Amino acid sequence: MGVAAVPLGSRVSSQERGTLWLRSRNWDLAFITLSVILVPMPYLFYLLGKQLGLDEDTSRNLVNGFVAIAIGGPHMMSTFLRTGLDSDFRSRYPMLIRSSIIIPIVVISLAMLNLTLLLTVFFFWAATHVLHQVTYIVELYSHKEHKFVRPGSAVSLPARLIDYAVILTCLFPVASYKISMDNFWIGANDLGQVIPEFIKHPWFFYVVTAVFAIALIAFVVKSVREYLGGYLNVPKTVFIVLTMVVSFSVPALPNMDTAFQGMNTWHSFQYLAITFYIIKIRQTYGDLKGAPLVERFAKSTKDSKGLFLLSTMMLTGSVIVFILVSVLVRLVRPDLPPEQAHQYFDIPYYTAILSFLWIHYYHDHFLFTNFEALDKAYGEVATKNA
């Protein structure tokens, strides 16, 4: 994978430290912004599979499986390099780690009792998580600008709120429209069966769209004023615009399961890059004493290949869960009707993935509050401006 192949060393040149890029122009463009080209790839391969004669479910599941193994799974497991595998983190936040065991229990129960409800919760939590990561990256840009590039600059609360508003609403106009049309499917599962009726009403779509439109107008006005004032944060603004375009458009595709795999691929690519960069920074400054296994793999290569390998190896846990649940489903529900036969794959697949994925979400809602995670890479600038 590209994330594993491109150097992610923590050393930042003095010239790059004083720019608005999180690490450097080339790094940010490769991993954060222009990696948006990954978004259409899963859907294109899904369409190619259909053209080659595969039925829709087979083509969809092949794409889902490939994305999960190639990038989605490693991104999910890489969270634990910073949390579960770090004894210092475990000792500081024991309740976060202990309470995580509740999540697999909930996932397995819902998968067996109501797969549609499980996928509905998954869809909305996944959407929230993806958008939360976007706001985190945006805040990293704002944090560097305010603390290191233009100390004391006016990255005001209203400006932040406008950024957040346009990010957090851009995904939902088209999605709410499809819900109002009772056409909201993830794969072979009709999520409309468990979505509350008031969300299906047209007024909900009108309200969501109006809120997004107001946020978009405010964002355009803010960006124009910043440009005219000479203080537009270009890397951050371009990232927000691309996110907005992709998030608004993706729900319009007929097969939303595979469409959102495109967003997942871009999201995972960003996540791996930032996570590995943070770990490499910690390695450079001797902060991985509580995570000896992570430190060993971080040191094994100059780039992120070792960390990517460790994250991928941890997918063994998902494979074991998949096999066990596959056997369990056929024992508990041996007589599924033909129209529900896809659940023999869907239940173990989503159980194996979501048991770990939701823990990843849970931990990240905490990790995404650490806006100082990259600060040591800007150390010389911090000292100069102190």
C-alpha cells in the first residue's frame, strides 16, 4: 500500500515547519487532500465486476472484502497501536479500555437478532466518525496556524463553527432525500425498516438541506473574506471543499454500500498516514516505552511499512471472529429462506468487522480531541515563538 511505502519520518525541515501544511506540501497532498482520487475506485471495480458477469451481491462483497483487507482493516487496527498496545495509555484511561468489551457483545447480539438495525446504527456512527475525523484534521490545520505559523492569529470561534457546520451537514441532504423516498439500502438490507418515521418525512429533508445551504453560504463568505484579507488557510480550505463535494455526492449513487466504501478508502488512507506519523514522532522523542511491540515495528523500517504490517497482522482477530460466527449462524439459523440467504455471509462479515470497528470509533472519539499530537514535530518553531 502507498501508505506503507512513502516515508513518514517525523523530521520536518525548518522551512516546512513554518508553513500551513501539517507536515509538508507533498505529504499533505499525497495523504490528506489529493488522495481523494481513491473515492471512486471501489465503485468502478464493482461496476467492472458486474460487466464481467458477476451478480450484484458477489461483486459488492468482493469489493467490500478487498477494501477491508487492503486498507480498511489495517486502519481500524492501527488505533490499537496508540491505545490497547500502549501500557501508558491503558494506565491513564483504564475505564475507556475496560468499557470497550461492551461493544462486541452489542454487535453480536444485534447481528443475530436484527441485522438491519445493526447496519442502521453502523451507517450513522460511521458517517459521524468519518466527519469527526475531517473536523479533527481541520482542527490540526487551525491549531498549527494559530500556535506556530501565525501565533495569536484570528482563528476565531465563529470561523471554526462555520467550518464544522459545513463539514457535519454536507453528507445528509442527498441521504435524507433517499430516506424520504424510502430508498435507503445498504447492500441487500433496507435500512428504512428501522429508521424513525419522522426522519422519513419530507420536512426533515427540507430542514437538513436548508441547514447545509446556510452553512455553505457562510463558508463561502468566510473564505472570500479570508482570501481578501490575505490570511486564507489554503491547505485547510481545499481539504474542506473536497470533503464537502465528495460527501454530498456519494449518497446519490445507487449502491450506497460500495459507494461508501469509496469514502472509507479515502478516510482510511488519511487515518493511516496521520496515525503512523504520530507514532513516528513519538518514536523519535522516546515516547513509546509503554508500547515496546509498536516501537519494535516502528523502528523496523525508516518509513511506515513496519507499522502497516503490524496493523495488518492484527486482522487475524477479525478472521477468527468471522469463522466462529459463520459456524454459529448456520447452527442458530439453519433454515433461512432463499431471499435472506445473503445473511449467511453478511452476519459473520459485519460481526467480524464491526466488533473491532466500533471499538476503533469509540477510542477515536477520544483520540480526536488531542490537537497537540503533532506539536513536537514543530518544536523548533515553538521554541522560537515562545
